[in-house]
Amino acid sequence: MYKDTTKETKDIKTCEGYHVPVLLNESVSGLNIKLGGVYVDVTFGGGGHSREILSRLDPSAHLYSFDQDADAEQNIGEPDKRFTFVRSNFRYLKNWMRYYGVGHIDGLLADLGVSSHHFDDAERGFSFRFDAPLDMRMNKRAGLTAADILATYDEERLADIFYVYGEMKNSRRIAAAVAKARQTKEIKTTSDFLAAVEPMFKREREKKDMARLFQALRIEVNHEMDALKEMLAAATGLLASGGRLSVITYHSLEDRIVKNFMKAGNAEGKVEKDFFGRTDTPYRMVGKLIVPTGEELERNPRSRSAKLRIAEKKEEGED
């Protein structure tokens, strides 16, 4: 477990340029907040969603906000007894709630997108727009970098990552190009990687395909799909009856997992039935899928692929 770096805040100010909160009012309103409830924001980032949640809570309430990136801590403001910052991957949600003596929560919000800060910080290696070391770790203290993966994974494993996480139809050709390129030169930077794979892409689709390729590497570096499944399983156990999940996704892989959990209570979407043939699912869906308005898209173009899903925990034994 990560070291506890708990801090408290009165006014969480979203850092301009760090991350513009997406579907802010829609996602927070979707929590159906109780004034004195206990809430979790598992993706603190620039603090925008957390600040909005706090604005709707009374003095008896509490908000726990997670972020594994040390840079996010710079967005914490003045002390507030209602707020606890947890510097950790949200996959450890269950452990941390047990540590703080929290048995049930009234709502959980997740904005699964990568912060603008990460894409715009050239040194982090998240974007092909900059020549930088291929790092891509959300938590710079642990795990393999993207360069490590490109250097050590065999060709078949690389192809699987590019196909599953990037949905690249030519994943095997891309993996073969990487394997060939690293025989003569280590692939340490974004420019090294681009030089190896650019011939695999058609000019008219180059930017879109490159973005998906970088996405695939980032997901593998940060174990994003496994972390998401673990967090959603923990949230399902922690949510009180009537508690809400409000989750914003940005690509089909994570959206499918979220949709399946809300539909069936598991990542596969397998709906269980009881002895009498009645479906046994922990959630009921709240409203329809929500996407950004034209006004928000104009204000924040990076919100264009966002999808918000909201679900409510059923009463025990409820059909």
C-alpha cells in the first residue's frame, strides 16, 4: 500500500491548465448528494469535481479524494475537516476506506480521462506531440515505463497490447516494426518510437492511429483496466443502498467495463439469476447516457469523447 499523504482542504481550486473538469454539474448532480453523506472522488486531478462536491456538503459530511500522481497534490488548497486527500491508485479504494474506518459511502465519482496536465507536460511522455522520454507512468515512483515495455516485451505480447488496448488492426505489423527497430537502437523517446512505427500508418489517419497506439501503451504501463475493475468491485461493496456511482469514460474499453458493472455487477456483464429466475443485479441505471453539450465541446474540445453513466445501488433483495 502507498504511504498515506493525507491532507485537508477548504477550497480545492482547479489548476488552470492542469485539467478542466468534464461534465461537472451533470456528474456531481448525478450523485444525488446528501448534505451529511460520505463521498469519494477517485480521480482528484485538478480538484474541480471535488470542489463541486464539497460545495454541496454540510459540516458533518466527508469527502475522500484519490490521486496517485504527486503533481495533483499541488492543487490542494486550505485545510477543511470535511476533506481527506489520499495519494494512491484508486484500485486500493477498499483498503483505504478500511484504514479510515469507513464501512459505507453514499456516492463515488470517477473521471477516468487523463488530465490535460499529463498530455501537455512534455517530460511525462504521454503525447506524441513532444520529443520526450517514454515514461507514461501516472505514479512516477513505481512500475515499468513505456520504454521498459517496448524494450522487454516479446513481439507477440506487444501485438496483443496494441490490439486489445489500442484496437489496432495492424497490431502484429506494428509489433514487428518495434522488434526490428530495437535490434539496432533502444527505443527510449517518443521520437524513437515514432520513427519505428510511422511507416505502418496511412497519412490521412496517422494522428488518430498514433493516439490509439499511445493509449494502448499508457493503459499497459498503468494497468488501467485491472485497476478500474478492482475499484468498481470495491465501490459495489462499499456503496450504501441508494448510493450512486457517477462515472465518466473516454474510450470503448473502459466504457464497456463500467456499463457491465452497472448492468450486472461484474466486468463481464454476466447477469446472475436467483433460484426463481429473477435477475440479481446490484444497480439500477439512472437516466440515459450523458455526453457533453455543444457549448461544453466548444469550451473544452478534449471532452468530445466523454460519456457519463450513473447508477444507483439497490436495496438488498430488491428486484
